[in-house]
Amino acid sequence: MSIVNITWEGNMKFVGTDESGLQIPMDASSIYGGKNEGVRPMELMLMSLGGCTGIELGHILNKMRVVYDRLDIEVSGNRVEEHPKVFSDIHIVYRLSGENIPLERVNKALQMAEQLYCSASNMIKKATEITYSLEINGTVHKYEES
């Protein structure tokens, strides 16, 4: 069982603490009375999704002995206008750089990461559509879902 604790720090600011003691501040924008002293919870959800798939992708690429110099992930989400303002769709871009990165192996690793191993993507895709794309050394490649 995973347990996190959320502590109110006044106004609209909360701090989340995990079982290891690591903390993430969360706050609302000024329109909701916040002071912009932390990440918005819905943005944190996108960060969690990118972090989960990124950790899995990196782990699988390492096992495949795919060498890369850099891995950046951009996660964008569109929200509906009415409350609750859930994400209507999410798109994730994986940007890798390095020499001789094999597209086929990266694509296979991403399939495994997002379909089998990342708990966050498997949970979130039950509620909204998630799409993916790959960029290797600045060249955009179509992600081939299995």
C-alpha cells in the first residue's frame, strides 16, 4: 500500500510528502486565492504520467543496451470547459538524443513502458485518451502502437 500525506500550509498551499519524506508543494493560482507557491495538482498529474513512463522507458532502454545522451519528455493535456475540468486528451512527446539510437528498439521500449509497466498511464488511459510521439535527434517519428 502506498501512503502519502498532504499538509495544509495556509491559504491554498498544501505540501505532499511521500513515505520517504520527499515533498512537493502544491498551490492554486491567484484567481483561486493561491500565491503560485507550488505546482497545480492537475499539472502534477501530467508530471506523474511523464515521470512514470519515462522511468519505465529508461529502464527498458538500459536493458536493451540502447545508449542515449538525453531523454526529455513533454506532456500536454487539454481540459474540458465544464466542471469537473478533467483532461479530455493527453499527448506525450519523448525526445531522445545521442548517436545511433535505433528507432525500432525505442518504439518497442515505449510500447512496453506505456502498455505493460507504467501504472499511471494504464490508470489514466481508462479515463482519457493518451497519444504519444517520438523525436530522435530532432527528427519526429510516428509512434507505432502494437
